[in-house]
Amino acid sequence: MTIQKSVAPASLAAQAMGWIDPVTKAVVPPIHMASTYQRDEDNAYRSGRIYGRADNPTFDQAEATLAALEGGAGALVFSSGMSAATACFLSLAPGDHVVAPKVMYWSLRNWLGGFATSWGLRIQFVDADRTDAIAAAVKPGVTRLVWLETPANPTWSVTDIAAAAEIAHKAGALLAVDSTVATPVLTRPIEHGADIVMHSATKYLNGHSDIIAGALVGARDDEHWAKLRMIRAQLGSILGQTEAWLLMRGMRTLFPRVQWACRSAETLAQKFAGHPMVEQVLYPGLPSFAGHAIAKKQMSGGFGGMLSVRVKGGERLAIATAARVELWKRATSLGGVESLIEHRASIEGPGTPCPPDLLRLSVGVEDAGDLYADLDQALRRAHNE
């Protein structure tokens, strides 16, 4: 049985579409390890499956659930967020023009400026929180893809998806949105005009820091979506069976995890906004944040579990603060149940737009009071020692 889509998205996620294993009646599906499938006696493949690199039954539930949550026509899971994102650009042709944000996931930005450019794509980076900058960069009939990330890592700038979609479509381009931080709990980009939604499923969708995965959701099952499916199969960018099962396991608790993180992040943002040792708090939920009005328009139920603090005293004291936390974990990544802190400029290196005094915070499901107390004592020790 499949739950009707008329129920709340939280119910769809919690019951994983209501699927029950038809053989055992188990409420949790099995992991299918097979790499190949037997033909019928007349040489047909009535099961619809031929070889494990193209698909696997373990993918089905995660893909169907994610497509339903995003309101898309279909979803594809990938071996990583990078493989999902790069598939979108590899679906283009050398010479195609692409508009992308200056502030975005750093590894993808480096890939666009390196491999994608050498391969022949023409990449133009813009201040994507300004729709006039997107409009000025788009070339009608030439631009093939506008790529957004909103909120954008690690300053959490926000882009008006609907306005960007109108600009892209008028020029004959597709709009793709990296919605890793917002998740379908807070924003459904397809409803705002996006053609493709990308997730680093390693993060909130899985939520337990125990897999690497990516996903794409398509607004339409069309020729371009078929090309993305082909790219995944031919490049072998497939998710492992166990990882696909763990992804679905994590997605069942997506809504309560994200909602909890949003509440805690907003509490922390408000408290640190007045902290004597914090220069600035970057969080879309603060009325003082530059993109707050747009975030309020296109995010529902919260403003995300990510925020950044700029530490008074610059880079040295920011790093010293991170060194003195006890509850927060000093680690790369985001969206897990454990709260993480990172001096982001050190990770991104030369050329980063990330301020050197910035600490990126991924808020987990711990008590918000404990998280505040720990970072507060770290700030005070760093400044006083």
C-alpha cells in the first residue's frame, strides 16, 4: 500500500510512503544486493530490471519518497552530492553558458572553475542573492543552466527562487537549485519554478553522518531527465545498496530532526546576536539579515539549522574559539544529529569568499541551552586566555 499524497509530507516521510514488503509484509524493506537480474524464457525483462548499475530495488523507496516530498516527477539517488551536482553540468554541451553563485558549496565551485571550465562550459559567477545580477548575467538563447544554492553555504545568503526561475525560463535556460540546507521540510523549489532540485543527501536527508549520498529531483519526466538518468548509469555514479537503505532510514525522521534544529538554531542566533564577543550572526531567521524577507516568503516552518558567527578579534580568535568547545564537534559537514563547528575559511583556502573570522555552525538535536553554554565558554576562554 502507498500512502495517498494528500496526507501531510511529514506522514509521507515517517512511513516512507507506506510501502510494505509484499513477500514478508515487513514495514522496513529488505536490502537487495543483486548486481544482475534473470531474463524471462522469451528473452524479455518483464521485471523492468537488467543490471544493477542502472537501478536497484533498494533505490525505489528513497527515490519515490523524495520525489513526493519535493513535488517532483521523479528522483535519482547518486553516490555523493558532488556526483549528483556534476551530473547536471555534464548534461550540458561544451560551449554552453552557465550562471552560478559566487557563494556556494566550495568543492562544486572549484570543480566549476576547474574541470567544467577546461571541459568547455562557460561559467559566470554572480552575486546570486541579487536577482538583477542574475538577470544581467543570463544570455537569452545562450545560457543553458542557472544554478542556485539557497540558503548558500556558509554565509546563508538567500535567493528568490521564483524570480530566478522567471529570468532563466525567459532566456530558455533551466533552473537548478541546491536545496541541501533548506530540505523539502522548509522549501520546495519546484513549487517556485525550479526544474531540478539537488541535495547532498549525506546531510539532512540522511541525518546521521554515516553515509555519503546525493540526489536529484526533476520537475518533469522529460528528455533532459532521461539524459540525467543515462549519465548516472553510464558514469557509474550509483549509490550502494546499504547506503540507499540507510538514506531511507534517515529520511523517516527528516521532519522532526529539521524542525528541532530550526528551533535551536533560531534560539542560538538570537542569543549570539547580542554576544559581546560576536561581531555578526548570519542567519536567515534574523529580521536584521539581508535576505530575511525572501527567506520568510519561500521558507515555511523555520529558517534552517545552519548559522554562522563572525568572531570579534578576527581569524586567530575564531580558530581559538573552535579549539575550546567541548560539546560541539570540530568537523566538516552538516545536517547530522550532532552539532558541528568549523572554521570554514581554513577548509576552503585561497580565493574563498568566506570571511576569515567566520565559524560555521551546524545545529543538531542536542539541548539548545547546552549548545549555547558550550560556545559561550569557548568564546570567553579564547578572548581571555
